[in-house]
Amino acid sequence: MPEPARNGEFALIAALRRRLGAASLPGEVHSGDDTAVLLPPASPLLFATDVAVERVHFDLAFSSPADAGWKVAVANLSDVAAMGGRPTHVVAGVAGRGTRLLEEVFEGLLEACRAYETALVGGDLSHSEQLFLSVAILGQAPPSGAVLRSGGRPGDELYCTGPLGAAAAGLSRLRQDGRATGRLVEAFLRPRARVREGSLAARLGASAMIDISDGLAQDLSHLTAASGVGAELEGVPVAEGASEQEALSGGEDYELLFSVAPGTDVEQAFAREALAPPVRIGRLVAEPARLSLRGEPLEPRGYSHGFG
Amino acid sequence: MPEPARNGEFALIAALRRRLGAASLPGEVHSGDDTAVLLPPASPLLFATDVAVERVHFDLAFSSPADAGWKVAVANLSDVAAMGGRPTHVVAGVAGRGTRLLEEVFEGLLEACRAYETALVGGDLSHSEQLFLSVAILGQAPPSGAVLRSGGRPGDELYCTGPLGAAAAGLSRLRQDGRATGRLVEAFLRPRARVREGSLAARLGASAMIDISDGLAQDLSHLTAASGVGAELEGVPVAEGASEQEALSGGEDYELLFSVAPGTDVEQAFAREALAPPVRIGRLVAEPARLSLRGEPLEPRGYSHGFG
């Protein structure tokens, strides 16, 4: 029962088609048909989706529509990064109040796609009262195979690709002052997906990996549960200006958490690729579900909606 | 800024993970990690997305949440059918008011996936005030190559896989009586995707194909515009109980419209596979954008939101 498409909506669709342009590979078709047609990849496919809903995942009092578009794309890109994979294609569904809003959302989506060399190859638009964004992503697994959450072994060392809590601290700043700016606010509004870092962790033989979208404690508990192990954290890398609580449960930093065999020279490998040094935060232990921080029990608290 | 997941939401995620079950192919991972991991296909990939929004695409006064889930899945399945392809995997994002509603939506999504032998391999859930569904689908192109909208040539014969207007007539019945039942109402609430028909049309060498989701006149105009041709319709196959206007502009029937070289024995090929006979409705002509029905100009009116 779709409502008649308005002229503005048709014009936006035409403009988006022009911006997306033709497929770059012979034999591929991107936007403009019933589906995109993509050449078959040589390695296994990665496939995931994330949604973002106004007043649940973002608030237009703090985030621009383009920020919301960027962020839902990054959430998807980060899922591929957490498998050690390379993102290749996305499709996007966006519903909102009027074409100007939809156009601004797509600005942010396209910025993120360009930044991560990922092609937006199709989508669907609709009117809605509450702004809703969905992105589905395709990626290619690394040659060594996708890094699952389930491969962690007792004794493996745990690394985090960077300090945590900046996004939560940025949100806190924005709640105090909707016009706040700076590094923490930027971390909240325009997070980065650690695609290069995830790819390198896969090449280093990471045994398990997950992106920290729901908070370190929560996402660590997903990794340890899938691997049937526990974890002892010696500390938590806290971003400058954030609290340890924000680092533990804030979420939305999109750093990667991975485990790797003891003795792997992770720091030097990252330095060789000019990537920021990952932080060793502890190790996996045999007791299932036992999570501790500096010897004290750690409660897996955080936020989760996905079942992917 | 996700809100804390409630226990009900976690329980639903766990229940969905159990229902989706393990991947059936060695080396594949479906739900339960950051992304699904799928074996690389031999033929080109088809990739698309469709969204459905409460009070825009469906009304819970007429459609159950499961009906809405079924229908958005079929809209996606139909896009793959319209390329002549075989649907293989979907991911779904659903946002709504409470876990019971989300669970019912997934009932319908899973029914459609089972009916079309397509695996639901991941998803994302959220709270929202307005119910929102998004599905992204992967499929495999047919061995002869995906059938685009753009390959139609003057002189090709136009076929439709079945009579049109039933869905629009069913909606009209429901608007008069929210409890109406019957074949037309069923066509509106639980449309079918013509996957076998699309596959056969590809094997018969269809030069162009599109699914009729926005109404025959609208979707024909998409096919002829992409092919740089016009079309002369001799008639419109009207479903029993529907009007010709409903058949021309109603949409949501999800029959396929395809063009094929003159003389192709389409009817017999469909009969051999025990498929309902397609209806020959006219032919493509050289004059671009010239659309006619029984010699009178035909206005491309209908509904469209996609830019895929």
C-alpha cells in the first residue's frame, strides 16, 4: 500500500542514481535495476545488517542527518572489520519526513562509503514520521578465513585497537551542551571503522575478534561466551576525557577487541603498517564466563540489539 | 545511543538465534557473529534491499505483523526473481513497539524464507514507535546472466506471468471491511514471488524483465525507458474481481513482466514446468517512451520508492 511517490522523491531517486554512477567493473550493474549484479568473489562472503532509529540510536538535536547516515554505515563497516574482512558493497533503506532529510542522510552514507572504498549499489526510500536507517553490507573474508568470536583459547592475549569511552563522553558533552564540539563529540558523531586494523589482526592469526559497539564489558562477554572461556583484564584503556565507566560500558567506539596467541608481536606489526598501537588489556582463561578486572568480578553490562 | 536492551529483547534474540539454527554448509556461519560467513558463489551475485513502513506500506488494522514480515520478504524475493535469479540469503532489520510485535514480524519473515528456500542469516532489532521492516537479499544470477531491464528490443513480445489487480482489489475489500477474507485479500496480504517463473523466463532468453510492484503502467515505463524503446499493449490481464484500473496501476501483485524474441514458445515452456501460463500482452516498439494500450496513450502512473 505505498503512497504515491511525490515528484521530489522521484527527483531524489534520479539524483542518487546519477551520484552512484555506473559500476566500475565490466559485467557489474549497480543502481537502476531490480537488484545490483556483482561479480562473484573468490573468498567467502561476509553479510550483515544494522539499523538506526531516531530517538533510539541518534537524536537529531545532537546529530545531523548526515551524521546518522555516516554512523549506521560505520556500524556495518565495523562488523566486517571485526571478521578481518574487506567491505565491498552496501545497500541502504531510509525512511523519513521529506526528501531533504533523506538526501542529507545519504550525504553521510556516501561519505562513509567513499572513506572506506565501499560501493553503495542500491536502496529503497520511504516516507515515515520517525527517521529510520538500515544498511546491509557485503564484504570479503580475509584469505586466512573470517575471524569468528568463537576461536579464543585460554592463554591467548587480549588486545584492543585503541582507548575506549570517547563516544560515550562525547554524548555526555552534547547532552550538557547541544553545540559542544571537539575530539570526544567527533568520536560520538563520526566514529571510524577499524578496517585496516581488523585485516592486520586476521593476518597476525587473531583467534577471536569482535567490535566494541555495545561496551567493552558486554562485547568481551560475547567473545568469551562464544569461545567457551573467561577473561582476566589487567586494565582498561580509557580515552582522554572519558571515565573508566564510559570505557567499560559506553559502546559505539567501534574499536576492535581481539585475542591472539601469546608472544605474537602485535605492537610491532601495527607499527610497521603505521597503525596506532593496540593496547594489551589482559588474557583469556579457562574458566567459562569468568570475567574479571584487576582481580574483581566484571559485570557484562551494555547495550545490544543484534542477533546477526 | 542505544537504549539498554530489555530482558525481553535479549530473550527474543536468543530465541531467534536458536530458530535460525546452524549453517547447513561446512565453512558457513549464519547468525551469532558480527557477520554471516557464506561460501563464495560461482555465478554473479544479486543484491538488493526493500523497506516497509507502518501506515505507508501496510496498516496493522488490515495486516498482521506476520503478514507485513511475509510481504517485505516477498518484495525482496521478487526483485531477485525479476533478474531470473535464485534467492539464497537474507538479513532483516526490524524496529517496533515491544518484543511480541517483533517476534510476530519474524514469524512472517521466516515463513517466506522457508517457502522460498532462502536462509535468514542475520539481523538487527530495535525499539521504535512506528513499525519498520527492512530486508536485504542476496541471490545468484542465472547461468545465462542476470536479465536486466535494459535489454528489450523493438519487436520483442511482452509477457506477464499472470493476471493483475488482485492485490489492489483485496486492499479495497479490506478498506470496506477490515475482516474481509478470500482470494483477493490473500493476494494483498500474502503475495507470492515468481521465482520459478523468472528463472524459466531467463532460460527462454528473456531480453528484459521487471517485477510488477508499482503497477503495470509504471513498471512497463521503467522497462521501456531502460531499454530505450516503447510498447504497444493489446490488453491487460485483469484478475477476477479486479478492475482494469486496478490491474494497470494497483501494484503489489509481484507478477513478472518480461520481453522475449518473437516466436519463442513461452506458453509451452511454462506448461512443461507445470507453471501457470503467462499472458502475452503486447510488444516492444522502436519509438522511445511511446506507451499505448489498444491504440490509446498509456500514462505511466503508479508508485515507486526504490532507486536500487
